[in-house]
Amino acid sequence: MPHAQDARVAVYLDFDNIVMSWYDRVHGRNSYSKDRQRIVADATEPEIAARLAEARIDVGAIIDYAASFGTLVLTRAYADWSNPVNAEYRQQLVARAVDLVQLFPAAAYAKNGADIRLAVDAVEDMFRLPDLTHVVIVGGDSDYVPLAQRCKRLGRFVVGIGVAGSTAKSLAAACDQFDDYDELPGITKPQPAAKATKDAAPARTRKKKQEPAPDPSGELLERALKLEHVRTDEEWMHLSAVKNLLKRMDPSFSEKVLGHKSFSDFVNAHPDVAELDESTNIVTVRLQPSRS
């Protein structure tokens, strides 16, 4: 497998599949099917809007993970973007240079053909772009098994990403590497709903503790360190490698724009996230043990 600096990656997202699967993961099996009519009728209805917000997909976590394998050559997301649920993601997808492929369902409850269109595009891209080294398939449908097998036969390293509990075992087996969306750096696993008790105070009387807003650059650094640790299995990682990965995750990143003279200064400005070792000519960095 080519080194991450030389690898070229194509990403294909079956967006409807991921949105529905994560909704079921958060709210319980078949929840999306049960709520579908209410979602279609009015996704802004308070109860439905709250349930959708709780099951919101972290697009950045997926794309950043894909970027850890190499340079992203193309990224496509397949869905019915006229659906208000999917439309909510359009801005952040476009901001990450994702090509939105419009699909329309044949009937109110029919599949939208994402698997067929995605597979056709992926195979075409492999012949059109022979320098592609990695193919990332985001979706847990067993219909993607032939695609994964074809990509492998054509010499590509296939990475699958799907929601735990909604992914076909055959698809995971067909990939070179398969990861649960739940396990990607930055993703918070859904917690079982707490059971109400007689002694529990009414929710309206409880006051939420005001927490400081998270530092976006610190979160990005933490994610880069976790991804590089997964890739190398080393506690102390080369600072240059972490910077290269971070730049692939966010091409607009600049430590100087953030007010730091060097990347080392940027890392030192986040002592709660990372620790530097500058005792040798090769500067290394590790994630603070409390964050691992």
C-alpha cells in the first residue's frame, strides 16, 4: 500500500444510508421508518427536529478519516438533496469540496438507486483515474460487495465505513479495511436513554452548567493525533507527519493565521491536547494520555 503522502483517495458516500442508519443507531432499530412520514411532513416540527439533531452526522469526521489515507482526489455524496433532512448537510458538504450527486426515489418508499449510480461511477473513475490507490465506500449495504471486490481486483485498497449494527457482514469482509462510523475519532457513541425515576427532578427545573466553547483548532489537532496514532501504532509521532495529515484534513489550516510562528508553537499552545519532545533533531509529539 502506498505511503499516505503518495496515496490518492476517492470517497463515495451513500448519504441516505448513513443518515438513516445513524438515526436508527441513536433512537433504536427501525426508528427512521417509524418517523419517516412525520419527517417528510414537517422536519421542523419540534419533536422531530430534536430527534434529527440528536442523530446528526459528523461529515467532517468521515472526510478527515478518509484524508488520513492520502490526498483526496474526489469525494462524492449520493442522495435526494431535495429531502429536507439531507438538505441540512449541503452547506458543510460543499464547504469540504464534496460533489453532491442528485438522486430521486422511484416511489415514496422505494430505494433511490444510490448503490447502482455509486458503483457505476466508482468503476468508471478507476479506469479514468489510474493513479487512484484507495477507494473509501461509506455505506453498509451488502449491494456494495461486488463493488468492493471489483475495486480490489483492480488493485485498489478498499476502505469501508458503516454504522455499527446496520452494516452487512459480507461488505465488511469484502473490504481491505472496515471501520464503524461510531469508532471514528471525534464521534460520540450514542448512550442508552436514562430511565426516569419517581425521585428525579423535573427536567424544566434543572439548570445546565455553562461550558466554554470548544477550540476548533484544538479539536482538529486532537483528531489528527488520534488518526496518526491509529495509522502508525506509535505513541510518539513525527511532528511533520502530524502536520501533513492535519493539512490534508483541513487544507485551509495555517498556524500563522492562528497567531503562531511555527507548528511547534501551535502544538505548545494546546498543552491539554498534545505534548512535544524537542530533545532531539527529530521533533515528536504525542496525544496527552488523559485524552487517549
